[in-house]
Amino acid sequence: MSSTTVQAKYEIKDPTLAPKGKQRIEWAGREMPVLRQIQERFAQEKPFDGIRLIACCHVTTETAHLAIALKAGGADAILIASNPLSTQDDVAASLVVDYGIPVFAMKGEDTATYLRHVEIALDHRPNIIIDDGSDVTATLVKNRQHQIPEIIGTTEETTTGIVRLRAMFNDGKLTFPAMNVNDADTKHFFDNRYGTGQSTLDGIIRATNVLLAGKNVVVVGYGWCGKGSALRARGLGANVIVTEVDPVRAIEAVMDGFRVMPMEQAASLGDLFITVTGNKHVIRGEHFDVMKDGAMVCNSGHFDIEIDLKDLAERSTEIKEVRNFTQQYKLKNGKSVVVLGEGRLINLAAAEGHPSAVMDMSFANQAMACEYLVKNKGKLEPGLHSIPQDVDQEIARLKLKAMGIAIDTLTSEQIEYMNSWTVGTD
């Protein structure tokens, strides 16, 4: 079946991949008990009846469970890809064929196709946008002002997306509520640190099959994603170097036992570079010039702009693919630099993204954030809103319950002591 003949309904690579996708979606569900409990409640309460929703996310087995939960809650939802290399075509097929959820995503789609999918999503006239990097929200704000009155709100789960939303608000352009899912404790403490940490190294190893023990691994940025990547690289025996622009994070990296230095110095030492900043061109021309022959660079931050690939190409005499998701740039100085995953998210380009267990909490936050927006329609001011603490705590409780772990509760005496300044030591 040609995707172009059914473009109005969905656009995927191959519907016949659905059986494999369904099997993989079901496997991921074994590790997603929190979202399963939320889905069961949504199916009974139908909080999204009459709500049009679009989700711009990595189309993976984990995202599938978020989409299924939202549909169970009554949402008229469609899904597009937030990254052209992260789409799992079998999952996209299963969502369309087995679950009746319209998907517009194909692994390897070009920029023009991605932008067309963004427009298709906005043609759905959404009331709620689930975004990953704020591309859809930014397109709405720039080009579709007439649709803003229909928007209840948006949710965002990436650091880059939150930065962009803050900039929109400061410029007076964000005139509706946006839920800051990224900064929920049950998101960034776990998803960014443990999810990114493990899946980044997984993607690197799948793409290269190199031994990391004994290698100099340069982690560019020491936010939660950087902390996770540095921790896991050290666990595999790497000598980890951290580069930072934030003095507080730099001190933290030092006290966590890592070497900290400017990129100018680290560039000549690294065997492998991992960018996790969310910023632009943190590895660029002057760094490529001094890198070791065969140095590998990859990105696990957000967009594919952290590594200046245009500059690298201009310094090269030859570019060739040496393995899947592995391109070797032959520099004019005779050395080579190896780029993994075309500079896109290596954990999704060459591997399967975060383990289901951590995305369980991240997508639980997304689902609960959407419900919060609907319940508080017309009551929230424009701008960024944090996930309410009771929602964050409930997600953690559900996770612990699913893991069979019990914790203590405060006694009435302890509650009084913690909440009163008149109760002191006896």
C-alpha cells in the first residue's frame, strides 16, 4: 500500500510491519505499569472527550503507550515524529493498523516531509499540543495565530523546548498555558539521568561496537543528561572529561570525580565526544582541527545543531558511511572525524531510545499534564506552569507500588514538628 494514496489518513512506511510493531509495543508495556494504571482510569473517566490533540514525539514503543492511553481517555489524537531518525516504522504501522491512531512519521524522512507533517498536525486544529522541542508550538505561534483561541494548552518535556517556550513568553508570543513536564521530579531525575545515560551508551555501542574501557570520553554539558552519560561511561571503564559553561555544574562534576576543562583543551584528548547541552555548535571547526585521528562525535542533547556538521564538511575532502549510522569525514589535514547518527540523537538514531521503565514516568507526566490542562481550562494564566507536586508525588507512588516497594509515612507528631515553629526540642 503506498503511503501517498492514504496521506489524508496517515503517512507511514509500510502497514505490513504492524504485527512486529504490536509485539514490540506489548513487550514495552511490561515495563510501563504507571501509564497502564492511568490508561485504565482514563478509559473509565474519559477526560478528553471532545478534545482534539496532537503529539509531536519520538515514535517509539513507549510513545505508543502514551498515544493509546490518550485515545482511551477519549482524545481525537494524531501523532507525528519529532525526529526523523527516531521513528520506529513497525510501531507507526501498528498504531495505525491495530489501534486506529493516525500517524505521520517515517524513519529517515527529510526536513521538508517533517515540516509538512507539522502542518498536517496543525490542520487537525488541536486543543492540546504535546511537543518535543516546541517546533509545533513555535509554528503555531508564528504562522497560525488564528488557531490560538482554540488552544487549551501545550505540554513540553525537553530542556530545549522549555528554553524556547520561555523565550516565546518573554517576547509576548506565548499567550496560552504550557506545562513544564521536563522539570517534574519524576521526569528529569530519572528520564534524563538514567534513561539518557543508558540509551546514549547503547546507541554508541550499537553504531560502533567499540570498547569504551580506557577511552577518553568527553561529555559536553553536565545537566541531568550529561550526568547520566558521564556516570554510565565511567561505569564501562572510560576516562570521563566534562566541559561546562556553568560554574556550579562544573564544580559538581569535579566533586563527582570527573576532570573538568574547556573544550579547547579537551578537543585534543577525547576519543569520543557526547554533546548533551541543547545549545548550538558546541563542537565546531577549531575543535575538529585538533582532534585525534578517528575521534568520534555524537549528540544526545536535542536538535542536530550541537555539532557544526556544515563546518566539518567544509573542512573535509571525503565523507563516507563506514557502518550504519556512522560517517567518516576525511579532513584536509589528513586526519578523520567519525560522526554518529548524523549528529541527531544517537540513542534514538542507532538504538531504541530510553528504556520503557523510565519513559513510563515521563509519559505518565505527559498524560497527567494534559488532564490538568483540560480540568483547568480557562483558569491558567499564559506561560509556563510546573507539574503540581501532588501529581508528581502520585506518579512516584504508582511507580513504587508497581515495583512492590513500600515506604514510611510521617506520624502525626512528626507532621506537627515539621509544620510548626513553636514545637522545638524538649
